[in-house]
Amino acid sequence: MATEIKVPDIGDFKDVPIIDVLVREGDAINAEDPVITLESDKATMEVPAPHAGVVEKLLVKVGDKVSEGTPILTMKEGEGGMKQPPSVIEQQEPAPSAQLSAPRPRPAPASSAPSAPAPSPAGGIGDFSGVHASPSVRRLARELQVDLTRLRGTGEKGRITLDDVRNFLKAPAAAAAAAAPAAGGMGIPEIPAQDFSKFGPVETRPLARIKKLSGPHLHRAWLNIPHVTHNDEADITDIEAYRKELDTAAKEKGFRVTLLAFLVKASVSALRAHPEFNASLSPEKDALILKKYYNIGVAVDTPDGLVVPVIKDADRKGVHDISQEMGTISKKARDGKLSPTDMQGSTFSISSLGGIGGNAFTPIVNAPEVAILGVVRSKMAPVWNGSEFKPRLMLPISLSYDHRVIDGALAARFAHHLCHSLEDVRRLIL
């Protein structure tokens, strides 16, 4: 008996285009194997199979737009296929002798080399609907930007294998294609490709999926937003002593209280006082959309790159609530289990390098937000109190903002309010 598989809950996204169909009719797949890839203006997401079986009929194709509940395929019961590798890094790492670390790439054997390449149609990397390859091969090809329509499969009945994809990367044709001139965003020419193996041994390591997804978003924000960064510092001597008291008690309950929770509260206080920071430009760029809710994005460092889960309704939560929630979402982020809804709806973001170091940096505004707060490691410094120098714990902050919305004077006032709030914990409850 066939089961109809539908698009699950994907948050607030609607009419999201399909950029890749990862299975074919007749494919045996496992539970959680990706079957289609969706791409909105904010994120790319894979829709997994809810259970194992055999694909009976595809109901969608590349380019179709889907929402929650849209039927995408029918599936018959079955044992499923071969287990899919858990990550692109593990898929790309064969035995050490096969690593791409030789001084010069060599052509692949004739039986696995790509057929004479014809110019790929626009968007060919995303359309593998007519290709004989497994879901894991399709995923690897997409993440490595390999056009499967240009490969000749060496598997059973011409099926394209993982080795075919790897061999294609070693072939001269791939290097020639990469060297073709292209124009980047805003008409900016791309940096010309080079054969670095001429100068010594090299290794090709694919970018983690998070970095491949966040890179274009950061590039777009940097090109479209006139960034300015305002630097200041806050005296956190007293609030740090209070934080340590709270943290000691919290450890017994299984969570930690960090300075980040106080930064979230101080940010909400500053956003309330200066609502232009809790806003977005209208699409026509002729109005400001002021938001009456306070959702704070907190950048989390993971093994695969930076992600920004969101603390919703931070104005209604105390330091303990925020600390516990940050512990939960940070673990989900490191385990790769964040859902699209966990990363939606932010009105202001915080990027903290406090656990690493530094004096200052320029965080990139997380569009469509208009500002982002960056913090680095606090340090003891002699501070003049009017009669003598006293050792105080000072926290440097870096506030990047969209100069189309915020001018320098307003940024200085916002930063001063935030720093002033951090200097006395009683100000955070007002």
C-alpha cells in the first residue's frame, strides 16, 4: 500500500521553491533520508522521508513551489536503501591515499571520467531530476557544486557513484570549468581561479553546509548595507560579581549563568529606549517598520560554523530563564538539531567572542535587522574615579549599524544606554 508523503512543518515559510529533487521513482530510501531541497530567501532546508520505503511516484519537480502539507511523493513499504553518510565531510574522505593532496591533480581513468562536457544550462547544478544517482550522491554533488548531468556513471546500469563524483573533481575538466570568468554580485568581477598545486601540495576540503548557506547571506548584507561600527566599553565589575553568585546557585540546578544573559537584558532596555534599532527598512526603502516585540538572536559557534538561534520575547524573561534557554538552544545548535523556527524572527543580534579574546571587531548586520552588537573579552583596567585610579573590569563592545537608518549620534546614545545598564543590575529590571 502506498503512502502519500507531504511537506512537514517548515515554520512560517510558504510557496518555497524546490531547488533539488534528491530521489527518483524506484529508489529505496531510509527514514530521515532527504527527498527534496527547498530554498527560501533566508535558508535552504531538506525535507526528510518520515520512514523507510520505496519511492513509487514523484508528485513535484524542480521549480515547483510548496508549503506545509503539499504532497511531494508516494512511497511503498520497503526495507529502505543503504544507510546515508551523515555528513559531506565523511562522504568526501576516502582512504588517506585517495585524498586530494598530491602536488598536481591527475586525470581519472577513462571509465570514470566525465563525458565531453557541454555548456550546462542555467541552474543545472540544482536540477538532477533525470540523473541516475542515489540521494547521498545527489547531496554530495550539490554541496560540492558538481553537475551530475556531465558525469558518466560507472555503477550498475550506469548509476553515478560517490567515486564518480570524486574522480570528476580530480579531472582537468573540473579545473577548466572553475577557471571560467564570472561576475559576482553587484557586477563585481570574481577573483580569478589559480592552480595552487603548481606551488606545492594542496588539499581540497569542502565547506561545511552552514558556511555555504550563510556565506551568500553575509555577502548580500555587506554589499547592500552601509556598515558603520561604534566602539565603547562598559564597567561590569559589579554585575560580574552578581553573575558569579547566580552562576554558583545555577550549577546545582544543571545550567550556567553567563554574561550573555545580562547582555540580552541590557539590549532589550536599549531597544526600548531607541526603537529605531528594533526595526527594519520597508522593501521600498522609504519607511521604517518598528517592531513591538523583542527577539534577540545569539550567535553560537558550532563545529560546522556560526548559527544564530533566537531568544523569543526576551523582554518577558528574566536572567535565569534566558540562561536556561541559551543552554538548550546552544546544545541543539552544536548537535545540528536547530529547526527553521529556532532561527526566525530576530529583531536584534549579539555576537560574542568573549570566550576567545580580541579588543574589537566589526560584526556584519544580520539583514533585515539594522544593527548588531559585538562583544569581546573583558579585562581589568585602571579607571579614574575623580580622585584616583581604581582597577575595574571593563567590557569592550562593538555596535555595527545600518547608516541608512541610524546615524552616529543615535548609535552613540544606544551604546551609552546599553553600557550604563550593564554597570548596575538594578537598571536591567526597569
